[in-house]
Amino acid sequence: MYSNIMDLNQLTAISPIDGRYRKQIQHLDEYYSEYALMKYRVIVEVEYFLFLAEKKFFKLDAKTKQQLQKLADEFSLSDAEGIKKTETITNHDVKAVEYFIKHALDKCHAGHLKEWVHFGLTSQDINNTAIPLLWKNSIELEYLPAVINLQHAIGKMAVDWKDIPMLARTHGQPASPTRLGKEMMVYVERLENQIQLFSYIPFTAKFGGATGNFNAHHVAYPKYNWVKFANDFTEEKLGLQRQQYTTQIEHYDTLAAHFDAIKRINNIIIDLCRDIWTYISMDYFKQKTKKGEIGSSAMPHKVNPIDFENAEGNLGLANAILEHLAAKLPVSRLQRDLTDSTVLRNIGVPIAHTLLAIKSAEKGISKLVLNEARLKADLDNNWAVVAEAIQTILRRENYPAPYEALKELTRGKHAIDKNAIHRFISSLKVSASIKKELKAITPFNYTGI
């Protein structure tokens, strides 16, 4: 068996997220990497330490405060490597962060305060605030702006093509005409509704000691209002909403709601990609070509809709992971088991696949060229679709059995053109003005409002 141990790079990465697609989503390492998790843990530990000082549990001079704030603000890769080295000894990741901050206090001659670091806490008080915080930042700074940008790109298509008539297809069959711009507005509205729903879901955190009851805090300071302290800390300092009744871990219900919301948005984008893919296959759209690019290794003429296919594939993968995250995380044995820990480390994976998909969809949209002649030809070849309009006006005029008459004329017929429709109208026993009204209807103007 051939074995060759290689250093990690884009070509040797197991996951395409850190391999093939690294350049497109590498900025996400600021939120979802092991380095990022350490950084956010340090931020929470430092903010907690400073908040204890602010509440007069101990005195902290301005210089030490400044040094600690700098430690969190300027957390570096070398700092993370130092924590990781400590973890090889402690075999506990959060304890290694605690020692990192205590060492910093020693260096700025404040070692007498270091036992206030992580005072009364369990590791999940840090994890279940650090992870919601990095999640919140990534959603607000990366994910939602990307979805909104895609929505705007679709909205531009809707405006540009608002007056373009198009044959609709229900069950894949010719149906009452629509307008291309309106069909794009369907997706704009769907995304808008889901983005709004997403905004109603809070970013929550657990902060309450070993099993959620402030046992250690209360035994040390039994008269202190620790619930108010924790609420103020999580909300004022971290911008998170504290869950009031928890076990050792947060219950992850709102996080699961976020995952489900992203799944719904992803499904809308999948629907869009499949529709545009189909319109391309119908020749409603051409695609801009780029010099040097190849569509097929065997067929030189091909310009494949690969951006929409890539988006669909990545969204499907993202949804599969989101489905597991949403189903697994809210379930934990008794006061806590460890299954949430390894699962939580993967929350960045579906976001990476989702952002890849959004980039691909935007790229595909930017390459679309409307083939208006093809849309017109399709309409002109399907005059039977005005039958609905004719029979409705005849109903208005109390004409006997108009639906049945149009059904006999059109259903399953392939030779229904303008002449056939007009001959039918001419044969009707209605006034000349009604015949004129009916003959004015075409597949190009029967597009509703």
C-alpha cells in the first residue's frame, strides 16, 4: 500500500471547503476555525473578568484592563498555537484558554487577580456564549448580506424584464402567459419573507454555572443577584439573549430555528436555480462565454449551466448537514452529554457550502442573456392558451357552455394558431363588439396584472 504523509494545503485537504473552494470562502475562518473558537472564548473570558471588576468584586487598574482588552482584540494565530500547546497537557480546551489569560495577568503583574478568571463557571458557560457570538457575527456580517445581495440581483432581473411576456408552464404544459419579470419577483418576495422570519429569531446563550443554577456563584456570594448579573453580562457585553432555565448546556432550540430558516432559504434558491436551468435548456436564455473556458471535453459547442448546477449541489449538501444539526443539537441526555460538542464544531460547514452556492448563483445570473425571440416564438406557437380568456369573457356574457366549446376546440390539439382561434371567434353568436374584444386578445398581451 502506498503511503505518503503530506502537509495540509489546498491540494491535500480532505474537504473541498478547505481545498478546491478555499479561495472563495477562506474569510469564514474568522468565525468557524479552531483559531476562531479560541479567539471567541478569549473574548468571553476577558469580558467576564472585566465585568466582575466593573461590578466591584475586585479592583482592576486601567493598565491591566487595557492589556486584557488588547489580548482579546489582537488575538493572533501564535496565541492560538500557544493555547493548543497547553491543551496537549490539560486535555481540556477551555481550561487551556483559562491558563492563557492567567498567564497574561502574570505578565502584567496582576497575578493576584488570576483566580477571578473563569470564576464560578463551567466550560459550557464559555462555549455556549462564544459559539452563539461567532454565529451571530457570521450571520450578520457574512450570511445575511450574501442572501440580500442575491435577492437584489434577482430583483434587478425582475425590473429589467418586467414587460417581457412569457409562456407559463404548469405541469410542464403550456399555460396562461405570464411575464418574466413577475416570475423573478416570486423569488424576491419569497426570500424577503424568509429573511424577515429569520430576523425574529434571537441569538441566545447559556450562562449559569455547572448545571445552570449558579451553584458556585451562589455559595460564594449567597446574597448577590447572580441572575441579573448574568442577564446584564450576556445582553450588554455580548449582545446575546440569556436562556433563563438550562442544564449544563443551552437547549439549542433557537439555533435549530436558525438552521431551519437557512434550509428554507436554501430551498428557495434551489427552486430558482432549477427554473433558470430549465429556461436555459428551453433556449429562453443564452449564456455569456469567457475566452478559454470549455463547456465539454467532447462537445465543443456546449455552454453548460454549471453555475446553477454547482449552486444546487452545494445547497443540497448544506441542507443535509443543517437537517442533522437542527435535529440533533436540541436533544441531550439528562443535564448534558458530549454529543453537542463535536457537532457544534461543524456549524461553519453548511454556511460555507451555502455561501459557495450563493456566489455560484450570482455568477450564473450575471452570465444570462435574454433570448427574447425564443420567448416570442413559444408564445406564437401556443395560441391555445388564450382559450381561458375567451371562455371567461363568454361566461361574462352568459354564453351557453363556453368552457366546453373551447375544450372541444383546443384540448390536446397541436394545430391551434391565430387563424384557428379567430375562425372560432367569428363563428360565435355574439355581437361584433364582443368579437372585436375577443380577437384583440393574444398570447403576448394576455399576461394579467
